[in-house]
Amino acid sequence: MTTQKHCNSYFCEMNLIEELKWRGMIHDTTPGVEEHLQSGRRSGYIGFDPTADSLHIGNLVPIMLLMHMQRAGHQPIALVGGATGMVGDPSGKSEERNLLSEEVLRKNQEGVRKQLEKFLDFDHKDNPARIVNNYDWFKNMSFLDFIRDIGKHITVPYMLAKDSVKTRLDSGLSFTEFTYQLVQGYDYVHLNKEYHCTLQMGGSDQWGNITTGTELIRRMGGTEAFAATCPLIKKADGSKFGKTAGGNVWLDRNRTSPYKFYQFWLNATDEDAASYIRIFTFLTQEEIEKIEAEHAAAPHTRALQKALAEDITVRVHSREDYDNAVWSSEILFDKKATKESLAKLDDDVIESSYEGCPVANISKSKFENGIALADLISEEADFLPSKGEVRRAVKEGSLQINREKADDADQLITTDDLLRGKYIMVKRGKKGDYLVIAE
């Protein structure tokens, strides 16, 4: 089975559900969805609540679902939840989310919209993507209209049976969050009526909300409606996907630099990389199996991770950003790198490479007259417990400053030693990495 190219015919012969299954991107579907998608061009949607002004790599999974849908010849609809973002989805949450102001939501909506436009083709002649905002159809709807025209169709026992509700009943669930599934459900009703949308997709934690939508459509006299969800992505060790020591890995370069973004994928374990390359790239099954065979023959070359990191960094950022990330990595991990080559690295690359390591911020003025190395490392930066420990490290040859072996604990560290006028890289032994930032 292979991933076929984007289809220009009325509908693609590619079986979208089969394609998603071999990639590990199908968790649940309602009966008949596969046959429905094979019988003609369909419209399907996924919602994105604008909780921040940027999407993160967890959102790449639903984005990939929409991209696969468009490549299969169907019409993808990305819903930016200007209304649902005001309510807060209880799915997968242990406590209620802080509600955002309308001003913040508007800013977030615009950021999310711009990012979605980078991945979906809105000008395709046959099946252009569409972006909608559910605030547009909720803004003039009164509370009484909502509970009369929508709420009457779904019973309380039906809503209580949803996992997103049951798991929160003991810890506390506000009426606001309780009604979220009705609000999201009506989104599907509206899109079904206005755009003949017959498929809603999302993460497996959205199954309850999505099927509330299919039920509302049935009870409110809409057309046929289907649902499909993908598994929530986790690392092989069970830890949360998309998190680093610094928090989420964002698609916005100002939140997560292209270098740090590239390194996230490059540092995936072999098991995770084998899963990620199926989910986050459009490489065919044959291409992936070829890369896996290459990786198995020489695991140290990290062929899987390199192919994954290249594909996704180029798509999210650019070829230039990818090339710069590779070049920066080669310098950072070159044991023979000089002070001059290190000084060519961007600030974000240097700081990203020390994420999770001790960092000391010291006034730049202190370097103007020079600081003794032992004082800098033990007292000013507090990297090592005492001057004596610094002297022992120097004597045994295990202390490096800007990749050069320190040979005098009393040598003065001045502004001339600052990389890019602000950094001192410190290393003790194999694993003791520290960074001084002169401000």
C-alpha cells in the first residue's frame, strides 16, 4: 500500500481510512465511514480552540488528518473555535481551564488562522480548504434560543454518560464545561446544514463531543453524519508527547526556534521515530520501510530521526531553517569546535542547547575588569560548590570554558571571553554543562 499523490479527479481512489490505519492514525470510527468516503467527494472538519496564539506539535496530528483528507480529494474544513474557546473543553482535563478574554481570543484566533493557512490549500480548483469560526453563528444566538432549539434534543443522562463528564463529576464540573459538548455538537449541525459536512474528526478524547454532534444532527433532521478519531500520541515510555523541559513545542518560531524544533524530532527514540514518521510525514510505506531498513543496519546513523526531522522542519518552517539547524548542530556537537565557530551560532541556538542545564545570569559589568575563573564558577554562578572544587577540576583537566580546557583557576574571565558578547559555555566532565549569560 502506498500514499498516493493529491487527486484532481472528482474523488480519489485512495482509501482515506486505510491510509490512516496503516499510519496508526485511526482510533474509532462510526459504522459506514469508509464506504461513505469512497462513494464521492465529502466535506469533513476538525475544530481548533484558540487557547494560545500559536498551535503546537500536538495540533499537527489533526492538521495532518485534514491534509490527508484534502490529498484524498475531499474538502477539509478547519474550524477556529472563537465561541468554544470562550467555554472551555473538559475533555482530558482534571480541572477547569481559565476562561480567556474576548480580546485575547481574537488575537489567538488570528494566529491560529495564519498557521492553518500554511498547511492547507485554500485555492485548489477542485476541493479548496475552508476556514470557519463558530463565533460567527453563535454571536447572535441568545441563551434562551440555545436551550430551546438545541438543548431540548439531548437528554441529561446522555450527556452524563460521556467520559469527559463522568471523569470530572467527583472533582467538580461547572455548568459551563458541562454544556461544551452541546456547543461543539451544534457546530457539526451548522456545518452539516451550511456546507453539507458529513465527517468530523479529532483526537480520541473528543469522541464524546463528536458523537454528540452526530446525534444532534440525527435528532434535528440533518443529513447522514460520521465520526473518526485518531489516537492521542504518547511517547513509547508513556510520557506526554510534545513536551520538553521548556514546555510545549510550538509551531511559531518565536515560541520554539527552528533549531529547537528540529532537535525535538532528531532526539526521538528509535521506537518513537518509527511511529512519528508515519504520522507526521507523507512518505509512502515503501519509503518508510526503506529508511527503517537503513536505520536497522546502522542505528548509530539515526536515519529514521534524520529523515523525520528534515521532512517536518522543512514543512513547518523552511528549507533554509532546516539547513541552518543542521549546520548549528554540527558545530555544537563537534568536540573540536572553536570559540570562533561557536560565536557564529544564533542566540536561540546557544540557549536552546542548554535547556534543562543550570544557567546563571550575571551582570555584564562584572566582566569588564575580569572575574577570576574560580570566583565565576563557584560564587557568581554557583555551578560548583567551592573554589577548591574548581581548582580540583582544573588540576584534573575536566573543566572547559568555551570548549577550551581551563589550565588556571585564577585566570580572569573578561568581556573578550564572552561568545557573541554575552555567553560563557562551561563544561565539567562529560555531563556537567552550564551556561553563563552576561546581561
